[in-house]
Amino acid sequence: MTSLLSPLWRPPLHSPPPPSYFGRPTSSVGSAEFGVSSRFGPISRRKCFWPEPPPDSLRTRRGRESVDLKPEFAARVRVSPSGTPSGPLSHKEAVQAPGFVEFITSERVKVVAMLALALALCNADRVVMSVVIVPLSLSHGWSRSFAGIVQSSFLWGYLISPIAGGALVDHYGGKVVMGWGVALWSLATLLTPWAAETSLLSLLAMRVLLGIAEGVALPCMNKMVARWFPAAERARAVSIAMAGFTLGNAIGLSLSPILMSQGGIYGPFVIFGLSGFLWVLVWLSAITSTPDQHPQISKYELNYIRSGRHEPSEPVAKSNTSSMIPPFKRMLSKMPTWSLIVANAMHSWGFFVILSWMPIYFYSAYHVDLRQAAWYSAVPWSVMAFVGYLGGMWSDLLIQGGTSISLTRKLMQSIGFIGPGIALIGLTTAKQPSIASAWLTLAIGLKSFSHSGFLVNLQEISPKYSGVLHGMSNTAGTLAAILGTVGAGFFVELVGSFRGFLLLTSMLYVLAAIFWDIFSSGERINFDETDLSPHSGSTTAS
């Protein structure tokens, strides 16, 4: 029977074994042997060839002895929870770069949206005093310099918590620390009306508590972004979170006069305080510290996040309490650390000077009423949120296109410092409030490029100690903010004009940009001395 059917019968083709990502010989690609039979017996063994793939194709790379895990290729490799490759993904598991719809509907975007809301509340709670300080000063007879001291009392608490808060974030994760932080600063905001009516000491105490609680916000944001986002999306994620941070300024400055007219001078404190407690309920019930713990995350998204993080996953909590003490001496011995400290100090100087004094500046220099002064001060912060996101997208595109991380961060930070420095000079020449608001909008909009500069660089040079690094640089930034906020009040009283202080701030912006461009780095720095061999350097390529 077989001999009668032999002209029609062919044995099954024996295809080569499935390709392996880790070590299949290149010579086995492209051929397979099979036999041909007839009624007279086997005729020959023939070999069938198909075209060899190009040298740089994905298929050829699979056959090499070692595989260079580029971001677009690493997504096709299964990664274990420890961060090491554990084999190839199946065809169904292979992770492609997400599209726009997948990105905006992903669990990681929900996390950064909640972070943006928290940072919006953070700034709205602190900026209320910038508006309320005007009627408070009139009712209590405070001078400009004393009003500056009251506003800076927030920064006294903000000076205490960032380093300790950063260490707690590195140890326990961002979810728990952020939840406690928002709950405490919402309580301080809610109790501010009572404190103001009780005594000046009580008011200052509530402002200090507000600063202590809000000091953990940015380290928590940085840690959550580092855990939830691959490296190629982090600048965009930070920009989204910081968009909420800057929109909080606009919300606080624009809504406070309206709420004051409807609910009295203390109405904004009650509304924003209660909103914070509502946020805490949603945060604790819907968010996890890491994507691995999230019950609803898809396998696709989890593999994509793991493969693009470029560093091993970190445990949420560590049992060894000695690990909570960071290597401060080694951190401070590296110039990239000092570039982060200087950048954060200058960023905070400009941020708090503009945030605290712009309503008073428009009120005194252009003689507009309080609601108009708040509006002129709020518009630039709305623009900052939009421009900051564009800067984050541009930063990610530059890195994906082959630009080094170091050069990208230097470019973003230079725009974020030199741009505002030039715009503030223009602000001092404005004769009308609308022109002044336009210059202020340009200054604050360009300032948002810093979010894709030093703020992302904190995660890049040391993911392990990003919280502590943020805390250290934030402490320096808080000292600079106190000096700028209080100093502006005394400067205005001595000189009689705010324009000279704006020119000083412009000069400091340019000097900080030069320092950053010389000493910053996008390379990974190992701050653990025990991890360094005698022949190893202090940095590794990012």
C-alpha cells in the first residue's frame, strides 16, 4: 500500500529546534533537510534554503552568543522578580512598545495620576497662605518682613523632613509614606483656621507641621515613578506628576479668593483639607507600592515595566534596620551629588520666591486688587504644567533616538535655568500687569524643563538611594527657599523695590546652570563601598 502511494507520500519536514535567545549557533539558521521517496526507493536527500536574515535583524541577534538587551529587544525577554533575564517570552507574551491608548489606560498611568493629584493638593495647601497673608497682615498689622517670616514658617518644617522622609521611602516604599504624609498635611491645613484665631504661636506650629508632612511628597513621587515606569518613560511620568504640582499653584491661587468671598478668610483651608482626606482613602484602597503587588495589572504591562527598568526590583521593606542608614559621606564626595544639590537649591529659590511674592508684587507694583493679583500669578503655573509635559516627551524622544542621558539632562536643565533667568530680566522692564504676566508665564514655563533635568537625574545616578538623594537636595533647596523668601521681604524694605531682587535671582539662575553643565552626570554611581572591587570605578554606564 505504501509503495502504491509513495509518489504522493512525503515524510514530515524536520524543522530546526526553536530559536533560543541565549546561545544558538548562527550556522543553524536558514536550512532544513528532508528526503524524497519513490516506488524505487529513496532518490536523494535535498536541502531547502531560505534567505539569510540581515546581520542586525532581531532573528540574527537571537543566535549570537550574547544578546545586547536594548530597550526595544529587552521587552521580549522574560524577567524574573529579581530583575535578571530568565528566558525568552513566548510569541503571545512578547511585549511591544505600548501605543498611546494602552499608555493612558494602563495601571502605571493611574498611579502617576494619583501622584499628580497628591502634589496638586500639596501645593494648593501651601499656596493658600500666599493669598490669605494680605488680609491677615492688614488685620494684625504685620509688616512686609514679618509677613515673609510667617510664610517661611512652612519651610522650617520642610527643612526637617526630606532626608528622614527619603530614608523612610527607600525602606518602606512610597505608598505607606505618601499616605501618612497627605493625611498629616491635610490635618494641619484643616486646623489652620483654629490656630490663627488662637495665637500666632499656634499658627506657626501648624505651618511647621504642614512643612514636615509635605517634605515626603517629592521623594515618594520619585520612588513610585522609579518602580512603576520603565526608564524610557520616566521623564514623561515625572512631567505628569509635576504638572499636578504646578496646577496646584494655579488652583490654590485662583480658587482661594473665590472661596474666601463665599466662606470667609479661612474657607480655602477647610475645602483643601477635607479633599486631602478623601484622596487618602482612594490611595490606600487602589494603589500598591510596586506593580508586582497590583492585583489587576495585566501580564503584558508587568513584563513591559520589568524589562524596561534596567535595574533589579527592590523589596518593599527590608528586615535589616541598618540598611536605613545611607552612605552620606560617600554621597557627598561625588560631584554629581553636589550638582543635584545646587540645582535643587536654585530651583527652590526661584520657585518659592515667585510663589510667595508674586501676588504681593502685582498688588504693590501695578495696584491691582487681590483677586486680579492672584489671577495674574496663577496663569503662569497652568502654562508650566503643559510645557513641562512637552519637555518630558522631548527628553524621552532624545534618549530613545540615541542621545546620551548625560547630554539630555544637561540640555533640559540649561533651558530650565537660563530661560527663566532671561525672562525675569524682561519682567523687571514691564510697565503693565498683562506684560508682566506674560514675562512671568515665560519664566515659569521654561522653568518646567528642570523636571526633565535634575528631578529625573535623581533616579538615574542611584535608584537605590533616590529617596535619600532627593531628601538631601530638598533640604538644600529648603534652606535656599527660606533665604529667598525671607530675604525678599527685607530686600524690599531696604531698597524699596522688588525689581533688584528679581535681577539677583536671574544672575543666580545662570551661575547654577553653568555648575550643572560642568559637574552633572547621567551615569549610575555606586555609593556602596562594599560593592566596589579594587579595580572597579565609581560609576557604571546607564
